[in-house]
Amino acid sequence: MKKKTTKTHNYPSQHATILDWIRFLALRLADANLSFENGMQNPYHEAEYLTAFAFSIPMQSLDSSLNTRPPPHARELMEKILDQRIRQRLPAAYITQEAFFAGHRFRVDPRVLIPRSRIENLFDDANGFADLVSLPDTPVLLDLCTGSGCLAIALALAFPRATLHASDYSSQALEVARINVDQFALAHRVSLFEADLFAGLPPIRYDMIVTNPPYVSKATLENLPREYLHEPALALGGGETGLDLVGRILRQAKDFLTPEGVLICEVGDEGEETLMNLWPDFPGEWIYFHFGGSGVFTLEPSCIPEKIML
Ligand SMILES: C[S@@+](CC[C@H](N)C(=O)[O-])C[C@H]1O[C@@H](n2cnc3c(N)ncnc32)[C@H](O)[C@@H]1O
């Protein structure tokens, strides 16, 4: 009988270079059955990112450092990364406490979802939003369910004359959003509200409401990889079908939008399918992204019917 072998991937020697350490980490990550979905998408990229972090090398200097030696206590630093990423299954962003969204760097930790909203694609091209809504000169915009504040802050940076309101039910998430708002020196334009969807917001109408609410169905939630369990449960679960909060948003959005305003709401692929099954003549428009999918709809207030089928 063929003997079963276990791959050990010995630690690099004391003469090893940064590149040797990246390769070592990439092999360990690849063998560990991890999920890279809320991280760098593949083991090699994540190994580069985490090695740079562990050895305090700025990412932009990594390429030029590949043939240099790591710090003397490299093994100890790498053992910590292996413990966090493989044993604890912490997503890379929670190890480094940073995530990139729409080209900006945000502080993140387990109080907030790791930013990955598909709405980010609308920032790729400055006209991404202009195609969807005609905004006044000094628009007032709402980011409902703001988490880290990434969407509100990216919007404030993309629309320098806009005022932003950003809200979340979680006071802990808002603590992180506050750190990010202050980091971008945007406190004069981005206001944070602790609110249960619209309850707790000022009674005004917005020119655009952008939201990436929790929309994972109960069945999907039960089978998520362990990495996702480090993210706040409140940021993921959207009830049995995943669309509980989306239904609530649709019931109230009309009262919080200007007549020319628009709601941009993410529901993901599963959410889109469920929504279209529950509501075949759903009046929203699905945005088609360059990767071929959608999962994000827009809806004008005049198109929101009295009866919401969710
Ligand atoms: C999917 S996360 C999105 C976070 C952020 N906008 C992003 O795209 O990374 C959803 C957020 O909704 C918040 N949330 C959950 N229920 C809420 C409610 N009833 N009212 C307001 N926010 C809520 C969660 O705390 C979480 O921060």
C-alpha cells in the first residue's frame, strides 16, 4: 500500500530571502483548505501581502526586496501569521487591519464587514454613477448600513461637493467608521448615525441612497467558510430568504428620496435570483458589471410600488 505523506514545508533556512519566505507561506496557505474569498483571492497573493506585513515591508517595495534577507526574528513573525491565518482562520484583512476599497485604504477589524461591495465597480469610471442618476450641484447622499464607512467615504471623495449621511445599527461598526472618517479628514462632510435602517435618520430626502445591506440567506449563512464567522453576524444574515432588510428598505425608501433621486441597492447573485423568483415583475433595473454579473439594482421613487413582494 502506498504510504500517505503529509506535506510539512519546512521553515526556510537562516540564509533564506524574502522570496523564499513568500513561497513557504504560499505553500502553507495553499495546503490549508482556506477560503480566500474575503481576502486576496489566491494563496500566492495573500502570501506576498502577509509576508510584507509580517516583515514590515511596504507593499510598494516588496518587488525590490525579494532577494534581501528578512528581519532576524523572521520565524517568530511568520509563526504568528500562520497561527492567525491557518489555525484561527482569520481573514487577511483582520490580521493587517486594513482593506482597500475604490482605491482607498480603510481601517477594518472584526467590528465591521471587510469591504467588498460590488458597488465599488461604479467608482472605476467617474461616470458610473452619472449614468444612473442626475445629481444636483451640492447633493445630499445616504449610505445606509455603512459598516466601515467605505461607501460613504468613497462617495464623499468622488463627489467633493456632496454631503454624506452614513448609518448603521451597530454602534461598534460606527466606531470603526468614525476612525475612517477622521482618517480621511471628512468629518465636516460625512455624518454618522446610529439607526435601525431609516429610524434614527433626520427627516430629509436624499438625492441618492446607496446601500449594501446584509443579504445572506439562512441556508447560505449556515455553510459559509470559517473566515466569514469572524465578520459580524449582523453584517451578513438577511433572514430566511436573505431579503428581510431589502424588503424593509423598499417599504421606506420612497419617503427618503427626492423625486429625481435613486436607490442603489446590493443583494448579491443569490439575492437577485431569490428576488426575481419572489417578484417576477420587480420594477428595479439591474446594473450589469464588466465581470458579467449584477446583484445590484437601482430604483427610482416613482417606480416603487405600494405593495412590496418581499
Ligand atoms: C453587508 S454590511 C455592509 C457594510 C459596508 N457598507 C460595506 O459595504 O462594506 C451590512 C451592514 O449593515 C448593518 N446593519 C444590519 N442591520 C441593520 C439595520 N437594521 N439598520 C442599519 N444597519 C444595519 C451591519 O451592522 C453592517 O455594518
